[in-house]
Amino acid sequence: MARAYENAADCTTIMAIRPSEHTKHLFLLIGAQTGCVAIALWMQHFYVCSLAREAMEDQAYTAMADAIEDAESAIIRRGGDAVREDGGGQEVPGPVRRIAPSQAIHLVRMDKQWRILSSINGHDAERTVAPAVGKRLVWTERRRRADFERSRPGTRRGTVDLPDGPHLALVRAMPDGEGFILAHRSRKAVAAQATAVLPDLALAGTMTLAWTFALLGMTTFLIESRAHDRALRERRKSEAESLARMRSLAQTRDAVVFGLAKLAESRDPETGDHLERIGIFSSMLSDALRRDPSFADRVSPVFVRLIRIGAVLHDIGKVGVPDSILLKRDPLTKEERATIQTHAVIGGECLKEIEQRLGSSNFLQMAREIAFAHHERWDGSGYPNGLVGEETPLAARIVAIADVYDALYSKRIYKDALPHAHCVEIIRDGAGKHFDPEIVRVWLTIESRVAAIAHRYAASTDAAAPSSAGGDTAASGGRGDAEKPALVSAERDRNA
């Protein structure tokens, strides 16, 4: 509760949700999701490319199997070998010429030691890579596939190494058992076929990513916006409730503080609305200081609010002063004056103990400083600690001027009220001695407003003297001439 004013002042800032943070979060979320989708599409593209290469190889093996079967059939029908056509000799079987060249497949017949006996076809564009007759090939078996072996019994898949690189190869035993027919095709050519379709796949992946990004962005934006709006409404509702509670606590605190101060003041029936006036005068002067370049960095709007309620506790220590001294009409003795001066220490220690129990806060700290030091003087002649200059806290220096003005302008049990002009003259003369000269300078710029407020309160209570400018109308109480600084000081020791 002690920080209610400060927290309430900050609530407007807390409730102002910066759109840039939501936008940044939204873009970060969309970017993360898009990144995940992009990685997934890249992995999919890599997998599809691998499948495309495998599919092309399967297609090549199927074409080679067809070529071998056609070659076998042709050889069986001719009753002998089909050799490579080079302008003479036997004609290459028609089916082989139709299938093999179109697929860039080479067919050779080998013995059981894998030596080439003859080339069956030679009309394709890649015949320059055909292995020479008599060359022994190095066969590497590939992983067996049950579905292929079931559809092509007796065939085996593998690879052979040729001068232009590895070739896919398919081998099958001849019907007479005297060797093999081997079909082979350049692996590079098969990979080139697969590569030819990859740009289309990459383009499709890019388009998919673009559409996914757009749809994902719109969907995420709509969902996030709704969630954000709902969270924002709930947050604002919660903060509004918190603000209402803090304001209620602040009002309760102010009422308790004002009630305690009023209870202490009630022992003097002639002080009237002293507490209200002190709070108004102090906050008015603080607001003027806030706009002055010399104090702008030390006086904030929160300071102005706190001093209005903190100032009412300035004389809370008078609860420890006996009525026989506090309400005495005659001049005080030296001992009595020393007793009444203890109210600053009593009030300050009381607030200090409260601060230790409840925890430190700007409000309690300011109230304690005001109670302790509002009777200190700029020249060091004040009490209780004889602080000099800015050793006295700023809030206490502000309340000192408000307190003296109200004490001078108001009627007391031992004195009549002074006119406003005399009060202004006394405060002006006290600059640099009793009061901070810079604060007096600012106070003089608002003294007409101070007079208006003081006159309004005086009119409502009929307890103040007319606000005339004539110095000869000064009244004197049981202490003598109130215009003399010594008596003014005595009056402040008594009742300021």
C-alpha cells in the first residue's frame, strides 16, 4: 500500500502495449514456422530426387531385361550368335535394334569367365564405349530385389566398370548354358535423365514453399491476432482491476494518514483547516518547481502527488507535547520551547519505525524527512539537527515555506492573523537565512495564487484577517509584534 501512488502513476505506461513487440513476435513465429517448412521441403526434395534416380535405374534395368529377352529369342531363332553389324556379317535382330539403341543399351555375349565373346547390338549413339571383344569385365552384384527377380527370373542386377565410368548391368545365362548375355547402360546417362526432371521438382518445391509461406503467414496472423486481442483484453481488464485496487488502497491510506494527522491537530481548536492548506500550498509550490529549470530534474509529477499527503504529517510529533505547553496563551519559557521543539524528532522517529515495519517507500521516506526537518533553516540555525543549505531534504524545505506562510496568515490562540502582504515580506526577507533562496524565488511567482487559496479558506472559516496590503494593519497577539523575525520564529516554534 505504501507504494500505491507510484504504482498507480505507472499503470498507464504498463497498459500501453507496444505494437512493435507483437509484430516482432509475430514475424519471429512465422519465420520459425517457415524455416521448419523450408527444411521439410528440402528434405522432401532430396528424398524425391533419390526416388527419381532409383526409378530411372529401375526403368533402365527393365529396358535392359527386355533387350536381353528379345536378343535371346532372336539368337534362338537364328540358331547362332548375333554379332555386331559393321557393314557386313549378320543382321542385328530387329527387336534388339528397336529397343536397345533407343535406350542407349549395349548387349554383349560373354563366357563363364566374364570375357566378351561378341557384341550383339551396335546401332546406338554410345557404341564408342562398347567394351572390346575378349575384354574381361569386373562384375559387382547389386542388392537383390525380390519383385524384379520374380518378374525376370534368371536375371541378376549389378554394375560393371568401363573406361567412361560405371555402367548399370543386367546379366542372364544363355539357354544353352554356354555363357551369359549382359546388357549395360551408362550410369551417367541414367542420372542425366533423372536430372532432367529435377528442375521441375525444384520449381514445384519453390512454389509450394511460397504458397505455404503465404498461407501460413495469414493463418498465423489471424490466429495470433485473435489470441493477442483476447490476451490484451484480459490483461487490460486485470490491470484496470489492479489499478482500481491500488487507487482504493491509496485512498484508504490517505484517509488513515489524514485522520491521524487531524487527530493530532484536533488538540488545538484554532488551527482550522491547517492540514488541508499545508498540503495544497506544498503541492502548488512543488508543481511550480517542477516547471522551473533549476528543479525540473528533482521534482516529478509523483513527487508533487506525494508531498500533498506527506505534508499533512509534518506535525504528527505534537502528540507528544503536553497540552499545557501546546495550548498556552502566554509566552513560552526556554524549557517549554525546548519541549515543543521535540515534536520534530518524535514525529520523525514515529514515521521511521513505521517505515522499518512496512518497508521503505517514497511516500514514507518523504513524510519522515518532512517531519524531521521542516524546522531546519538554510543558515543552519534551525532544529533539531542544525542542517545547513541543501543538507535539508527538498521536501522539508518546501513544506517549511508553506508552514510558515500558513502560520503567519492564520489566527492562533496566541496571535491574530497577518495580512498576505506582510506574510510575503517576511518570507522574502527570510530567503538565504531561513529559507532556500531559490525556492523563495519560485514561490514569489505564485504568491497571488497562494493568497487566493488562503483567502478562500479564511472566508469559509471566518478565521483569517483581510488580505490587505497595508503594513500598518498588522495585529499583535500575546507575543508582541508579529512582524519581528524573532517573534515570528518563536511563533513557528510554537505552532508552525
